[in-house]
Amino acid sequence: MRKYLFNAGVLSSITSGMAVVKATRSGPRDWRLALLWASWGIGVALALGAVKQREEGIRQDELERELRKAAKGK
């Protein structure tokens, strides 16, 4: 959980949600507001996906390293 909370991409995408909320409160309610929320949601999803993909890559590298070490030991 910490890897998500302290990631710069996730932090910036969640922080940009404050601007979306401000625009929702003060701006007109039209199709552009829906697009603004959709783009914010997509940004958050992409940031979370990037963290997950990075973590999976690290795990894959560790697994490959262990397999190479085990193959050398035989």
C-alpha cells in the first residue's frame, strides 16, 4: 500500500483531483465537466497501473535472478 501512497505519479494525479472538484463547484455543468472527470479518472488509473506494472517487473527480475542462481548451483 505504501508503494501506491508515496508514488509521485499517484500523488500528483490525486492532487489534481482538487482542481477538478474546484472546477465542478464553480464552473458550468456541461459535457466538458464530464470529460474533465473522465480524464482525471483515467489519469489516476494509469498512475496506479504504472505502479503495479513496475512492481511486477521487479518481482519478475528477482525470480529470474533466483532461477539463474539455482541453475549455477547445480
